Amino acid sequence: MEALFIYLIVINSLCFLTFGYDKWQAKKNKRRISEFKLLFLTGVGGTIGGIVSMYLFKHKTNKFSFTLAFYAIAILQIVLFYFGMQMFKS
């Protein structure tokens, strides 16, 4: 359980920093991080870091296709977490 906690801290920090870096690059009209990579980091556990950075940096919040995919991933993770907890509860 401790390893999972450490993993989530690391992946959420990485996701937060990656979203922030992408916003910084966008402001400077430089090479950006692909949406696929941002969503991949979200999908492997960086959802909280992604949400915080999206609203802190105001990044990708107006792009409907991205926010739809982002929140679809978040909802899927919540559902999987719920069913995972139900399995281990017994």
C-alpha cells in the first residue's frame, strides 16, 4: 500500500509539472507536449495533478475534446476504484 501511495505522489507531481510546462511552452509559442501524452499521464494515475494544473494554470480548460477525454478518464478511474474497493472489501 505504501508503494501505491508513493507511486501516486510521483505520477501526480509529474503530471502537474508536465501540464505546467506545456502551458509555459504555449505562452512562448514553443514546441508543446502532445495531448496524447498529457492524457496518458492522467490515465496512469495523474488525474489529481492534472486537474489541479488545468485550473491553476488555466490550461486546456476551454478545449472541449481534451476536457471530455480528461473527465472520461477520471470517471473511469473512479468506477474502477469503486469496484476494486468492493472486491477487496469481501
